[in-house]
Amino acid sequence: MSIRFDILPSDAVPIYRQIVEQVRRRIASGSLAAGEELPSVRALALEHAINPMTVSKAYSLLEAEGLLERRRGMGMVVAAVRPTRSVAQRQALLEPALQAAAQQALELGLTPAQAQQQFAHCLERALAGAENPPENAP
Amino acid sequence: MSIRFDILPSDAVPIYRQIVEQVRRRIASGSLAAGEELPSVRALALEHAINPMTVSKAYSLLEAEGLLERRRGMGMVVAAVRPTRSVAQRQALLEPALQAAAQQALELGLTPAQAQQQFAHCLERALAGAENPPENAP
Amino acid sequence: MSIRFDILPSDAVPIYRQIVEQVRRRIASGSLAAGEELPSVRALALEHAINPMTVSKAYSLLEAEGLLERRRGMGMVVAAVRPTRSVAQRQALLEPALQAAAQQALELGLTPAQAQQQFAHCLERALAGAENPPENAP
Amino acid sequence: MSIRFDILPSDAVPIYRQIVEQVRRRIASGSLAAGEELPSVRALALEHAINPMTVSKAYSLLEAEGLLERRRGMGMVVAAVRPTRSVAQRQALLEPALQAAAQQALELGLTPAQAQQQFAHCLERALAGAENPPENAP
DNA sequence: GTGGTCTAGACCACT
DNA sequence: GTGGTCTAGACCACG
């Protein structure tokens, strides 16, 4: 298993975009290394019970973006030209989500301290979840 | 003026929803008090160069939700029945945004400390922006 | 009629890519100006008897590329940020086609003079065709 | 060595077709003479790091077309029955590439003179490249 | 086995 | 009216 995607079919963000963004972030973090193979369109579609075209759309966008390369007859691999990004570059990818959360926090009348404490809890839970991923047979 | 909306027409979240959610949060925080008037559909549409029907749709949803009331000849006002919510209730409204950000941070390979520090900066900037809002005629 | 697409459904190059490339070149040449509206997905699909999703795919790629912008509820327009390109930049877009042709010419044992003369004829014919486009009712 | 193939595995045109078309053109030009041997499937596959089945497919197509013949124990040789074609016949094989380039040039807003000058440069470079082919061990 | 393309049709969301 | 998303299924092309 080269990569585990978290797909939530009923999420507000479309499935193909969930895939695109997860691949983007995992390439940025180096958890997807250059040259690494991605699961085949059909395999990923089967695994998450979604349509192959939905997966294909995501892969095509990532190819157009230069993050993935098509090895004809052999699936998609992470493009070789991407160096692992610096912390600052990775933080830039996180910025929009944090800005949105910050604005919401203030509109809700929460103090920065309250928002930060809550975010710390979210990070702890996410970390715990990542270490103990939900399995079909734990 | 009763309320300043931050409208980003080309944001991923649709305009009417930006309005709905901002009103929800500001009522929850008490920054929009019961009985307070909202800008008229036409005024808000003009100010942000958006379609009046879009504003109208947002107001109608908020009315159906019981957060706003239509006062004949006076436009929409904040409904009287809504008490300001507790900190915990307001944090619940913030939770989804923070969870999404937390998951993204981990996928990017950032440490919780790095993410928290960045969030602190976002809060500072948002706070500064809220106190010195950009004006057309300062 | 804002733009006339030449779509050849049975060409080797896929339909969506014919659209993408024609839009790219016409924006580069300025024949599609910034802010100009493109035909709606449905209109273009009807006109050429192709599936709306095929057109939509082309438009989405051009949006991802930054050449088009979505005006929600109002179709696609040429993005404002693109200045008219220099001759050199437009020639760069033509280069791959010319390089392929040059290599083929040499493999065919044609002299550069023979190939250039033939290309001149092609340009003349293409120019004549562009000035007298085939009409349903000429 | 009887023939140098230019294989670009990540080109839009599939590998087997690159081989087929190059052989076709070089037979038409006489640069591949009747009776001449082609590199073995294995040798060609190794040299360009491509799949032997891909080479085999190209050779089989050329055999079905009557351009190549299978000599037992000797690999493929150019069929004897093909006379070198006239200039006009060879130009006919070049026509599609030139027409595509001509149409693109006009869509890009280039003048015929600009396109022709650029094509002349491409021919020069291609000629230089053919005379001084890149070698692994010069 | 791999991905690509296109179709037909449904449903949703936004303005 | 606009585009977006997804599905189901077909067929093709490549290795």
C-alpha cells in the first residue's frame, strides 16, 4: 500500500478535489516521494466505491500541474522534478485554511487564546487518529 | 453601519453562504444584537457588486432559520429570541474549520508546534484587520 | 458570435484538447481579449453536436491554467491578468509543431528549400481559408 | 548501425507509432535501402529503455504494410519491392504536419513571413542535429 | 494490466 | 440561464 487516501464521499468538497489536495500535500511533505507509484485508477475507485472517472479526473489535474507523470501502460508516478519543500513552503499551503479559521474565530467572539487552545486539541486528536488509523480489522 | 461583511466573490464558498455564515457567527457572538437592523438587500448588493438575488437568498435562509425577522418597511432585523451562545457553543461552530486545518497540517508534515505558531500569526493579523478595516474613503 | 471554434470530432487529437489549444492560441494572439465571454458549455456542445461534459472539461483545464475565469452563474470569461504576448512568446507556442515538421522533412529526404516552399503554400491556403470560412449558407 | 531512431517516450505520439512513421519516411527517402537490416527488437528496446513488445508491435505493423520482411534468423530487412518515392509523394507525407503548423501560426496571429522564418531555423537546427547526433560515447 | 475519451443522463448549486 | 459533479458504461490505445 503506497498511500492511504481519506475520501469522504459526502463531504462538501468534491471527491476529485479531496484526492488532488491530499496528493499535493503529501508530495510537499515528502510522504509521497519522487518516482513513487500511485494506486491505479481502478484500484482506488474500487477501494472507495467511487467512479473510475472521478479518480481519473483528479490524476489528470495533478498531471497538468506537473506533480504526477504518466508512465504509459504503467500508471502514474510522482514527478521527479519536485524537491522536498521547505517548512515555509509547506506553511504557505496551510495558510488559507488557517486564515479562514482565524476569521471565523473572531466573528464568533472567541479570544485568540480560546481559538489556539481549541486548535491544539484538534491537532492532538488528528495526530492520534493518524497513528491509529481506523482499520477494517484492527 | 450595523455590520461589515467580508465578501470574496471568487472564493470557493458561494457568496450567499459567506453571508449566511457570517451572520450566524456574529449573532452567536453577540456582535449582532437582537433587534439590530441589517443592511438592505440593495445596499449590500451594490456595496459588493453582487447580485441582489444572492443577498436575498441569504436573508431568506436566515429568516427560515429563525435568526432574522422581516419587519415590514424596515428590512431585516435580528430576531429577538436568540440569546448569545456560550463559549463552548461558539467553539462548536469553529470546530470544523479547525479540524480541517489540523488534518492538512499533518499531511503537510508540519509539527503541531509549527502549525500552532502559524495559527497565532493568522489570529493576530485577522485581529488587526478587524480593528482597521479597509475603507473606500478613510 | 464571440469566437469560432474549428472542431474536428474525428481528428486524432481529442476534442477537448482542440478547444484548449485553440483558446490558448487565440488568447496569446489577442483575438480573444481579456474579459471577453466564451460561448456557454451548452451552446458550444449543441453547435458542434458534442457532449457538454467534453466542453466543460476543456473549460475547466483552461481555468486551472489561469487563462479563463468562472463568473458564477454567468459563464466563463478570459482572465484579466494576461497581457498580449510578444511575437517571441507566440513563436514559442508554435515551435513544437515546426520542429516535428522539420524532423519529418529531413527524414523524408526533402531539402530545406523544398520543405520551406511547401510550408509557404500551406500558409497561403490556411490564410485563404481563414478569410473565406466555410459557411452553411455561403 | 543501419538506422538511428529518435524516440521520445513521453511524447504525445505513442512510441510504436514513432518507430513506424520514422521507418516509413526513411524508406520513402531511400535512406533505408531495400534489403537493409533493421536493429533487432531486443537491441532497439534496450537502447531506448522501452518495452520489447512495443518495438515488436511497430515491426509487425510495418511487415503487414509490406515495408519490412522477416528473414529467418536475420531479423527484419527492408522489403525489396519498394522503390524510392518521388519528391511529390514524399511531400504528400509531410503535408499534414505542415498544415497543422500553418493553422496554429495563423491562430497565434503570426504573419506568414514570421512563421516561415521560424521554420527555416527549425530546419537548420534539425539538419545540424542529424549531422552531429548525440552519442553516449563520442 | 494501465489510463484516455466520449456519451447519456441525472442531480446539484449558483446567480 | 450558468457551470460542477458524479455515475454507468462503452470503446480505444498503449505496454
